[in-house]
Amino acid sequence: MAKTADAIAEILRREGVEWVIGYPVNHVLERGAAVGLRPIIVRQERTGLHMADAISRVTSGRKLGVFCMQHGPGTENAYGGVAQAFSESVPILVMPMGYARRLAWVQRNYNASLQMQGITKSAEPITSAREIPAIFRRAFTRLRSGRGGPVLIEIPVDVWNEEIDVIDYAPPRALRSGPDPEAIREAASLLLKARRPVIYAGQGVHWAEAWDELRRLAELLAIPVCTSLEGKSAFPETHPLALGSGGLAMPGSVHHFLHQSDVILGIGCSFTETNFGVAMPKGKTIIHATLDPMDVNKDVPCALAVLGDAKLVLAALIAEVERQHGRTPRDSGAVAHEIAEVHGAWLAKWMPKLTDDRAPLSPYRVLWDLQHSVDIANTIITHDAGSPRDQLSPFWRCTTPLSYVGWGKSTQLGYGLGLAMGAKLAKPDKLCINVWGDAAIGFTGMDFETAVRERIPILSILLNNFCMAIELKVMPVSTDRYRSTDISGDYAAFARALGGHGERIERPEDIGPAIRRGIAATERGQPALLEFITTKEVEVSRF
């Protein structure tokens, strides 16, 4: 006989879960520890969900993030983190406690399985201990199959003491769907006939681990490749056919080639229209390859839809192209030369900001020096919303898959800290960096203490301009009327007070040495926060 919490912990162990992140009271935390799962206690629920989010992302779902919280206020505080994962299609197992079954449906008690239905793939309560194996089989099948998203299992407080005779549970296998052969033949024909095709790769390439297939198809047909922010690092951005990634800010090459294209192959993407993504130009022939039929013709009309797992779709496309065209790659010299010319002209325009020697520091200079101070292939980097995202993403050139945790459909301030912490848990041999601003640290900064206490040595790059700079576009801070956007703080001292390594940097010549000291601190096992005093920069790269 096993109590409910012990049965759940055993199922998680069998599923290969290594960390249970949460905020007490939730008995899965303590019983998980009893079977060897490491409990991670955060200062607030949203950060813990962000950590679970990153665990799933940087492992392509091979290890799934798990988050537990108390009922009532714990589930309410967690709502934003669950919503973020839903908007970005990230599989996370969410296990809130719930009110006793006799009270669960009595208003105004907060019922997570009801209130979170709109932001989860599925949400159900445990109504009986006997149903636990079936409930978890459903949950993990949904987590591992199809489009990603959070799955919620609510555990009423009066279920904990129920017992289960036998834990009859074996982990379910992931389910993958393959494409229609006729659609593959038509897609291959369209790509072979195209004069200026472009591949737009989304995060589905990461989840399917289809990086080699993406590169093979691009090289076979000499097709330039750009990615969404979520798909960034799916294609090496130093490759001659790489255009970079597109979001609210983008390299000039992304805009140029998308607008000059005649055929766009979207692979592993939703083409969702968002304020923070690439708008597909009108009048193009769109081939939309996605595993979710709900994506098709949702925002962007497509000439052809190909449904299926990105790896299976790309493998089938390669085979069909080779059947129709042969295995000899097309000459990519002309397109590679055009990419280099466009990229070079765009970068030259931005070099004054990237190499600015003045103080206060240009945030572009800080991030440019950061890029040239780390081993990019062994670094995982992420960013916060607004300025840090737009100042980093166009210029940071990834070389290895899953080295950039990008996002953009929903943009919670404070997201980057938890992402970096979760990435470091899952990939302890990597340097894990989050880039945030003085606004974002106000949302989740106290969880830097979690990094210290839980020995998660991340590197935080804080761009402090003493202002919500992006708001300058609509709210000038030159008068007392708008002092509400003028924020400040000594965050290096804050980091030291919490037990981390903290430095404030104000001169350009100190950027590189400070970064090297910060990295050294993480190698000693100490989280580091480097606070750079920057200008109030509002310009971003649009094209």
C-alpha cells in the first residue's frame, strides 16, 4: 500500500524526473525527495515555472520540467508562468494542491483544474487514489506528444491520505505523426521550382531535434534559413546560408530575404501573428509544415500545408528532393555572397553602437563584448522582455542547437532569470546567462537568492539605465510628470547581500575584465550579477 504522495513520487521517478520545483506546502516536494528527486524551493511561483519551462526546452523535452504549489494563493500566483508556457508551447507538468473535494467547486474557492483550462493542454483533478496511474498516463502522453503545452493535475488536500494498492504504471512513449506523401511531393516540387526560396524555422525543429535535417535540406537546395526567436539556434548562424532570427528586432538579412522571396517554407512554426514576431510579407507562396492542424491558415494563408513532426517532414522532403533532383547540392555561392553583402551592410550601420567607447555604456556595446568574451558553443543565453530581447537577439550568433532560449508571444518581465536557472540545472556543464534590465529585476530579482541557496551558478547581465527606457518613446521622463518611469537601484550590492558575486561596471574598458571575473565566479559555483550602467537606448534593428 502507498499513500497518494508516495505513489505520485514513484511515478515521477519512473518517468525520469530529476527535479521537483515548487513552493510549499505541497507533499510531492517532500515525498519526491524521499525517492531521490531533488526539490528546488523558489521565492515565488512564477520563477519556478520558468525554471521548469527551461528544463523542458534545453533538453528538447527529454527531461520534463515539473512544478508543484499550494492551493489557493499558490495557484493564483502561478497563473502567469503557466500562461507563458502555454503561449510558447512548452510542456510542463503542473501539480497544484486543491481544495478538499467537497469544497473544490464551491465559489469563490480557486479551482485550478477549472480556472487553468484555457492555458493548459489538459487540466484534471485527482478524484480518487485508484485513478492516479491512469491520470498520469494521460498527462505524460500529452506532454510528450503533439504540440507542447502545460498539463495540470490538481491534487485535492483530502486525497493525500488515500492509499493505492499497486502502482501499476509504465511511462508512455512519445507519439509522432508523419506527413502525407502527396503533400511532400508537392512541397518538393514547389521548392525546386522556386527562384528565391527561404526557410523559416520555428521551435518545432528543436522539439523534434531536426537540426541535421534542416541543414541538409538548406544545403541541398542552397536555401537561406531564418528562424523565429523560439527557433533561434536551430540553424548555425555562422553558416553561409544563415540569415539570423527574427522578432520585433531582426538583422537586415531576415527582412531582405523574406521580402525578396517567392516561396517560404515554414517548418516547425505556427506563423502566429504577434507584436514580437516576424510578420510574413504578403503575396508569397507559403508552404506551412506544422504538427498542429490548428496552425494552418490561422494567421497566414498557405498554398500548401504539410502536417507532421518536423524531423519526419524534413527527412521526407530531403528524400523526395533527392528523388526529383538528385543528391548533388546546388551551388550556394551566389546566395551566400548576397547574404554576406546584406549582413555586412546592416552590421556596418550598427557598429558605432556595438563599439561605442562612451560612458554611460551603450547596451549594444555591453552585449557585443559579452558575445566576444564567452565560448558561444558552450553557452546558453536568454533574455528578458523589451529592450534586452531586442538589443541581444539580432546580433548574438548561435552555433549549436538549444544554446538560446528565445520567446516572444507573451513577454512577462522577469522571465529570463528562471529560464537561466532551469537551463543550468539541466545543463550544468554550460555557462548559462540571462540578460535583463532594471525593470525586469523588480519582478523576480529576489529569486537570485534561490540561485545562491540552491547552488545554481548562473551569470546575470543587468543593463541598468535607471529608467524604463522603452517607455521613452511615448512617455518622456524629462518632466516631473513622468518620473514614474525613472527607476534606480544598486543591484550589484543587492547580489552581494544575497550571497552572490556582484559588480557594477561604468567604463567601457572594464566590460571585458568584469565578464571574465563573473564567469570565474560561476565556475567556482557562485551565481554572479554584473550591473552595467547604460544609456537610455530606444533604437532597435527593424531591417
